[in-house]
Amino acid sequence: MRLYDSKSGTKKLVQANDKKILKFYACGPTVYSYAHIGNFRSFLTADLIVRLAKASGFTVRYVCNITDVGHLTNDDIADAQGQDKMIKALESSESQFANIWDLARYYTEAVLTDWKQLNLLEPDVRPRASEHVAEQIEMIQKLVDLGMAYETSKGIYFDVEKFPKYGDLSKNKLSELRSGVRDITHDEEKRNPFDFALWKKDDNHLMKWYTRFGWGYPGWHIECSAMALKYLGSSLDIHSGGKDNLFPHHECEIAQSESVTNQNFSKHWVHTAHLLVDGTPMSKSKGNFLIVQDILTDGVSPMALRYALTCAKYRETLNFTNDSLLSSEKVITRIQNCYQSIKHEIIHDSTINATMPELLKKNYADVYEAMADDLNTPVAYAKLLSGIKWINSRQETLTMNEKKGCLSWFKQIDILLGILDLDHQLTPENSDNETIERIEALISKREQARKQNNYALADEIRAQLSQYGITLKDTKDGVEWSEHKKEGKFLWKKR
């Protein structure tokens, strides 16, 4: 298993420090709004890493956080400035929430719903920043005691001059950095314009905690370090995130973590490149800001969206277009049709023994090798489709044992790539009137939950329905739902 390491600039063999458990930390969502498809491209990279690691024989300890405090609007500099993104969202004219905690919970549940729909594996631990403030305060105090941080009237800052390796990950040198100079006026007591806040003193912040430094809230960078060290120990095997996390977030994580532990924070740094929509960066003002639910509500199947977001190499910029989404839908339909045609013939015969055809054994090895070579999804998907072509060309001559072996191949592929979600497909056997009645009953239960402001239950029901290929659309006239058909078309039903 080989992955490109952003720090060394080389493709490296993945190895676990303790030779048994691969410790992996992935930067998760900030829950001030719905996560967009660019965010999910990064989350999917992490998902593929976990799947590949398990297929390679590792036991994986996977941690992916929730950021629900301390992430400021101007985060492209080490000492982020501006307004807390959570508070800005709450004060927005579009906000429907009574308080900051309701907002955080709602958007967290929304992320988890999208997570399930796109068939991402659930992390072993999903820590929330607001629930680990004690660990962050303890880490800040250690940095102060070590002389790596200092206090001003406005906050606690990490002294970057005390950490000679600052900039090694991003290849930024302090002598050449200029982006942070404009922010020195925010705290004239800072020793260096590049020193970043570990704790911001603020009596009026909506999410604040009392410490010996006074009322305030943590900086974004210290949150991930504290949670990673708590759940994975002093040294990680892999740390991932979007390319925009590389600097300053991950650079600052390294500085504060290694200052406390005196150990290499992570052996591997994996960063996912940016996503464009129709050739331009996503922007609400441009009308190309896309979230998962909007795309699925339009009738796209979750696996087609997953395929579209992973069909390019993760380190290359991905241009997301309607045409690419339609092409992905055709690919997924082709794969699912092949699977269903094989499964339908043997589903009622439990006496059949699986005999995987030799060509499919080699095909899986080829798919795995492509993924093991720095998550080369274009090659892996091409190999997968060659396996589908082979099955389709020989269905009439395959024995029942071989057809069951084909199902084993599908299962192995699904475990490795996650684009089939075989356990949750609608089939002719379960898409009858009784199923429709169950769907309608669940939708009614969800509507009742929403009326009672029980959004957690409502989101859980939506996620449950999505696992069976059902997509909901809330309109002013009621709820509409769609079912993904075998021929790749969608039929909307209004209630």
C-alpha cells in the first residue's frame, strides 16, 4: 500500500508504527452549514484509504472529527481572524435556529445523513471539538509551561520562532511568509505576526469556557491536535484533509503537537485537490455551490455521485459537470444491472458453492493493485468495468457455482471501492406494493418528527430510506420521493 506524502513529496509505503494498528486521523466537517461536494471529495479520499488499508491486512483505528467551535472566517492565515463561522451562520438572516447548539446539532446530523447515503464507512471515533475543550486547555497549558506559547491580553499564542521546523510541510519559510503581516494589528502584543492563537479571550462569545486565562474559546488548530493525540496517541501513521488544510491548519498542528510530544506527529500526510464545478470554484454567488442533498433530490443515485467524486485521481483537480454526473449514472447502472442479473438467478438456491472464475480473481488483484498505487481510481474503475464486461459476455455459459463466485467478486470489489452499496439496493423482489406502503409509513413518521422539532429522528429516517434507494424532497406542497429504477431513470411521486 503506497500513498503520496505531501511532506516528503514522494510516494511512500504505508507502515503502522506498532505493526498492528494503523492510526489514521482525517479532518472532518465544520458544521456551520451543509457540507458541499468538495468537502465530501476529501472525506471520500479518507474512506478509500480506510478501505484499502483493511484490504491490505491492517487493523485501522480511524478518527474523523466534527468542528463545531473556533473555526473563523479568515482561515487562510496561521492566526485566523474574523468571525466564528458557527456564529456567523446563526446570525444569518436565513437562520432558523434558536441557539448555536441547535445549529451545530442540525448540521452535524445533515453531514451524517450524507455520509451514510454516499456509503462512507463510519469512523471508530467521531469526536466533537466542543466536547474536548478540557483536553485542549491541558495541551495549551503544557505549551505555555514549555515556553512554546505565551499570553497576551487577547489570547494565548504559539511562538513559531521557537519551532525551527515550522513550514516543513507546506514548504513555507518564515522569512518569506507575508500573508499574516496584515493581521498583526488584531493584537499588538503578539511577538510575531505569524504566531497563531491557541486560545482567544472573549467574554461575549456564544460558545465559551472559563479557564485560568479567562473566558474564551479554543483556536481551530489546537482542537484537532488535542483530539488526535487523545484517541491515537503521540504519533499517527496517516493524517488527511483537503489541500486547503495543508497550510496553515496542518502546519500548525505539527508545530503544537510535536512541541508537546517531542515525536513525529504523522508519518504520512495526504491531501485531496480542489474541486471545480463547470470549470470554476464553487461559490453561492455564482450559483454553482452544490451540496449532496440538492444533487440527490434531483434524482441522482448516491452511488453515481460517489463515483463522480472519486473517478479522478485525488491529487488532481476534479472538474464536476452535469455530463460527468450523467456518465457516472450510466456506469453505476451498468454495474448494478450486471449484479442484479447474476443475483436474481441464484438468490433462492442456498446449496450452490461459490467458485470464483480465475479471470475475476486476477481482475480483483488488478483493481487492488491500482488502488494500492496511491489510490489510482481511474485505473481501478477501468479494471472493474472490464470485469463487468467479461461477466456480461459469459452469463449464458457460467455455471451456478461460477455465478455465485461472481457475487463474491462483487462483494470484494464493493468492500474495496464502496461504489456499489450492494446491501442496500432495491430489487424486483422488494419493490412491490407492500414496500411502497412501508416507505409511505416512514415518510409520515418523519413528517410527524419534523412537526415536533425532532430533527435527529427525521434525519435518521431520511438516512434509512436512502439506504434503500429512496430520495426525499421537501416542498411547500408536501414531501416528494423518488426510487432509482434499473434503467437509470427516476420517477417522482408526490404525497
